[in-house]
Amino acid sequence: MPSLGVLEGDILRLLWDAGEPQSSVQVYEAMHFSRRAEKREMQSPSTIAVTLSRMVEKGLLTVERRPRGGKGYYGPTKTRAQVIAQVMDDVSRRLSGQPLGYLLTRLAEANPKKPEKGAVSPEDGAYAELVTTLKKMQSSDNKPVPYNPEKY
């Protein structure tokens, strides 16, 4: 999975929510209204167009040319779930050295192992702390952000 920037993430979310390929103009307009409502900095149309092209090069988007007008219509190559899982796994591997599946397995355990005296295995020490922190997040921050179709 190639790295994913903030603007790229916003574009993917917009395209997934749209449910069908969008032109660069449609992407720009949706981003403009969304960012204006959130009082966020807006990107120029050329920045959006360049970002869409780079996302095609990275394999994150496909582009199809339609007969009338010849505009390119961009659509994601992967589902939202696939990208989220790959990004989370990438972050897990880079920051903990472990695949996300391992951390999720530890999180699913009712009581993570307590570090034993003289323990040298990282899963008995640092990962137990990580799992405890993740469990706290799971219990305190487990409400989804309400979907707002007006956002895009």
C-alpha cells in the first residue's frame, strides 16, 4: 500500500461516498463545499487534478474516459475496508514492528499478559501496555461519527 496523504484520504472518502466515478471538477466542487463548511483550507483545482493523477499512478484510483467531452472519471481501486485495513497494518508494522492482526489478537484477549520479572519478550511488556491503551480507547471512544450526506 503506498503512503496516503490527508488530501488523498479526503478524495478517497469522497469517491467512496459518491458511489460512482467522479470527474476532477466534481471532486473539486465537493471538496470545496466540504472544506468550506469545516472552515478548512481549500486546495486549488490544479492541486486536485494533480493529486488525482498521482493517485492513479499509485494504483489508488482508476480513470475512465467517457466519449462525450473526454473528461476523466475517477474511481477507487479498493474498497474503504481494504484501504483502512492496509493503512492500519502499515502503521502498526512501522510503529510496533508487529502486524495489525497480532495486535488485534492481543486486544481480543480478556486479560493481556502482565510482564513477568526478567521478561525479555516484547509481547510481555511493551505490547501489553499498547493493548491496555487500545482497550481504553475501545471502551471510551467507540461511538461512530454520524454520517452527514450534506458534507459532500
